[in-house]
Amino acid sequence: MKVLLAQPRGFCAGVVRAIEIVERALEKYGPSVYVRHEIVHNRHVVDGLKAKGARFVDEVTEIPEGAVAVFSAHGVSDEVERSARLRNLPVLDATCPLVAKVHAQGKRYVAQGRTVVLIGHAGHPEVEGTMGRIPGRVHLVQNEAQVAALDIATDAPVAYVTQTTLSVDDTRSVIAALEARFRDIVGPDTKDICYATQNRQAAVRDLAKQADVILVVGATNSSNSNRLREIGTEAGVPTYLIADGSGLDPAWVREARVVGVTAGASAPEALVEQVIDTLRRIGDVEVSVIPGVEENIEFRLPAELADR
């Protein structure tokens, strides 16, 4: 069995930064580090940080006085930040810089007098944080039908921003629908789309040209991991989303000559290795990596942790 690994796959720079913030905070402050929500959408990552002493809570109100609060990579609303400030909690913000950039774009558009439309998935933590950062009403749409139903005058000045786990391809049809409906509309340049999302999706499309089956390593609540699975399926290749090697059904790959493997942006490489080990128990495996983009982006840590 040939196993082709996507390039790139797994952790992006925003995820690496978020995890490092928690780890360095634990080194500096000890077990008084509390993370609001999952730092990233991966149970293995969260369990690993719990084992090191991090505590995870649903709301800032659950964090005791004197403890350190960490905001997840998905970002938080102004209300959450205000709640932490009112309780005098020291805050380490692990919001991905690319998510923070979307927040800043939205605020700029509002300052220009534009009505903001957010392209994204309802209920996703990043979407909730973004809607809570942009002042005034933000209209959330996910598809062309929702664009058609928007209660906004066609001659109103409009701007759009997008959830970072959506790629240029994911948003193209919705943006086209917005531009067809509104006469005065602006939005970010395509180069502002999250590089990691775009690169990982392109790599899955490359995998789909060669693989009989594709395995996506990632969490079921990970938006970008689910999209990778959808892309493989749309390309006509049976594609399965699994959390780790234990989720692999041997029947999926028994007749496959080439198995493609990739991982969502919040899935550690150790889980990819675990999947390969599981494949080796099924039969002989020859592993290679398809050519792809080499990512070398790094994001700065908060000043309080940068010198450790």
C-alpha cells in the first residue's frame, strides 16, 4: 500500500502560537492558567495541555480571582474581554493574528459607514468572536440563498469579511452573489485569506488526483478539517475524517493501492504518525510526501511570554 502525505498538513502558525502561549504560561504561572474554551479544536491537544496543568472553562466567570485567563485561537467578543477586565484577570490573548486581522478589517469598514456582512458558519467560535468584535449589526451568511434574503438596500454601502477557515474557493460563489446584489461593495484582497486554509485545501485536491482513499486527521468540530473531508469527497474520492488511528476502519483501505493522508490545521503530526502505524498493522506500507507549499510563517508571542 502506498501512503501519500499531503504537503502542507497539520498545525498552522496560529495553532502553534496558541499552544505555545498555554505551555509558556504554565511554565511562568504554574497551574493557575485557565483557558476559555478549547485552545484549538483538537481533543488530543487539549488533553495534553490538561495533563500539564492547564484548566479549561466555558466562560470567564468560572476563572477564579488571581488566575491567568487565556483566550483561544478562535478569538473572543468584546463582551468576553470586558468580563475579564472587570474581574481584573490577567489575560493572555492567543487569538490567531489572521483572525485579529479580520476583526480590524470589520471595524474599519464600520468606520467608513458600511454595513458589514460576515461569510461564515453560524455557531462557530470564530464567527461568534468576530461578530462580537465588530460594532453594530453584522449580517452572517453562508450561501447564496442567504445573500438573497439579506435585509439590506441594494444601494447601501456594504463590506464583507470571511471566517478564516474558509478558503478563496469556499467563498467565491457567495462573494459573487454579494457583488451581484450590491452596487457599492468592498472586501479584503484574496491575499488576506488565511494562507493555511488555502494551502491545505489545495494539497487535498492534489491528493485526490492520485489516491483511492483519503484520510483526514482532525476533530469533528474542526471547521477546516471537515472542509478537507468535503473537498476529497467532492473530487470523487472516498474521504473519511478520523480523530486518530483508532478511528480507522480497515475496510476503508483494504482494496486501496494508494491512501492519501492529511491533517487539519489543529491536528498534531503525532496523530498522523499514529494513523500510519495503524495502516502498517493492516499491511505493508510505503510512505512518501507529495510536493507542496513549504510553510515557514511564525507569529510573535505576547510580550509577557516572549522572553521565556
